[in-house]
Amino acid sequence: MAKALEGGCLCGKVRYRALGPPNNVTNCHCRQCQMAAGAAFVTWAEFPAEAVAWPAEMPLRYRSSGKAERGFCPACGTTLTFRVVEDVDNLFRFGLRFDTQTGAAVLVGTLFRNVGIGGSLLTIDFRVGHEVSLDGQYWFGSGLRSGFAPRLRVFGSLGEFDLYEGTERIAKLDSRYFSGSLDAGTFFSRTVAAIGGIRGEYLSVSPDIAPAGSPSQKGWLGLLYGTITADTYDRPQFPASGLRASLAGEVGDQSVAGNGTVRRAFLNVHGALPVATRVSLLGQLFLGSAGGDAIPVPYQFFLGGLHIPAAFPYRTLSPVSFVGLKHQELRGRAAQFLMLGAQLAVREGAYLLVRANAGNAFDAWEVDISSDRFESGIGLTVGAATPVGPVSFTVATGSRHDFLATLDLGFYF
């Protein structure tokens, strides 16, 4: 007969009786266990739920994360249990945003769990706005605790790119983009995610509003790529501390701008450093370089505007806010950008930001910090964190424009 293990909380109000032996004994030193116990690590003994009985009072339960539930004594607060809780419900999500740079956008998405393989995830997102896109991603459940999983992704978009000569827009290009990729990485890591894989693409770019004789580009690309991202921001809206960094690189062959090779890499780092109770210093650095026999227009770097992706199709990894410039005003095979600023929490959920930035896009990478090579700008932003996303109004001036104003409503997607 199996031996019963008994124990309880500090005050004795909650007692347990577990029919042993335990399936596993683990020392956990994750940040949540440290905070729950106030110790460097916690020792857990794992039992099937049906093997544990509560002779007197049941512990209260607290959902400490999306995947975990912790039990504790309602009287003395002693932590007693940890239970993995898997959400089996499918999700539906909806997003709406507007800004004066690109207009209104709507996002409709779904998430399905355990489709085909236990532990798998399937997401489908449909976006309508400045760009119309359909994005389907399927993560195979690997069962590895590191958060590692293989992923199959299919993506298609209809969009446009603005081309400038000086401060005047001279062309608008329509683009059609379709891709399929197979990759693997630590997608579900809380802090750092490393991903690598292969991607096949079809890209077509044609003039919509452009000078007579402007050429079209279309063809295929085959790429090997890798990305590393890290995120320690304390909150998604107007973060006051932490770091968000993305490093991406890709290399392959293309037939879009003549047959040849293409390679591209970029680094995008944002940071916030608290220096007083309500004040944080802000910074952002973006460096990008593309090379090869020929670079299709969408694969060059674009700078200008607020929260605008600098590297297509890496929408979530390459956003840059260049105050003092219009949407996609700068374009080139290389890009260099630096922003320094400060954020003041005027009251709970309301913020004032001052940002100064300098940068440019070039035909080739060159280490030269001469001031005459860069455009500059300075901007003042009044913003608020709301349940429907950040709301902000920005006024800016710069080396190219005396006055620009931008209104942003809603989460960025």
C-alpha cells in the first residue's frame, strides 16, 4: 500500500494528504516562484490531482499567469500548491486603430488550440487598412519546456510604398506579396526568442502614381533567415523601464530586380530608464544594411513617420518613430537612426514625451557621423494609456519640415 504524505500551512487551517510516492520532485527558481515564496527557489513535489485530499479546508486559488494557478491558505497566506492550467478555449480578437499617417485599420483574428497535435496553436489574422493582409501561423506542440516549437506560416499582403524626392512624394507603388515559411525557435520564451528558418516569397511591385516609364518589378525570392528578440519592458503602453531589442538577418536568391543574390540585416533597440519617480529617459537605435546583386524596392529601408516598419515584411520587429519626417520619406539600402528623449508620467495613465532624433537612409553603408549626412527632428507628444490602446497626439519640427502633427488612436498591429 502506498504511503500517505501529510502536511499543511503555517497556521494549520489547511491540511493536505497526498498518496505517494510523488511523480517528480523539482527545485524551481523561476521569477514567479521566487516572488510567491520570497525565496531563491521553491521545492515542488508533483502528484496527480486525484491523489491529493484536503481533510479540512480547501486552499484558495490565484491565477498567477496564463498557464499556472497557485493555491494558498486564506488565513496565513502560505503557498501550498502549483497547478498547470491549459486554456482550451479558442479565442477571437478584434482591433481597431487610426492615425493621420496611414488612416484607419481593422484587425480580426482567431486562435485555435490543440488543432491536429496536442499543445499546438493555430492563429489566423486578417488586417484591412493601409495594407490588406492575411496571416496564418501554426505552431506544432513540441512539449519542450524551453518554449521551443516549429512553426509553419503563410502570409499574403496587398500594400503600397511611398517614394520621395526631397520633401515631395513623386510615386506610390502598389505591392503584392505572398510567402510561405518553415522555421523553429523559442517563440514562447518570456524574455528572449531565437528563431531560424527558410522562406519562399513572391513579390510584385507596380507603379500606381508615378512618372511615365516607371518600371515594374516582380519575381521570386528564396531566403534563409534568423531573428533574435528580447523584451523586458514593464508594460506595453508607454513603458517606463526595460529594453526591447531585435536582431534579424537573411540571405538568399531573388529574381525580382534581375537574377541575383540578396542579403539584409538590421538591429533595432528601444529602451526606457527610470531616473525619478515619474520620469524616464528614452532611447532608440536602428541600424540596417542590405546588399547583393540588386535590391527590390520593398527590401530597402524606409524611415519617416511614427511607428512605421523600417524593414518589410518585419512589421513587429522594425518599427521606428522618426519625428519631423513624413511617412516613409527616406529610403535606401542602408539606414542609421538614433533617438533620445524623456517621458513624464503627468498622472496615472497620462504621459508627456519629448523626443529628438537624427538619421538617414543611404545607397551604401558607411561609418560617417558628419552632421550634414543626417536629417533631424524634435517632437512633443501628449499620450494616454487606455483599455482600447494608446492614444497620442504629436507635434514635430525638423530639418525638412517646419511643422508636422500626427494623431494616433489604438494598439499598433
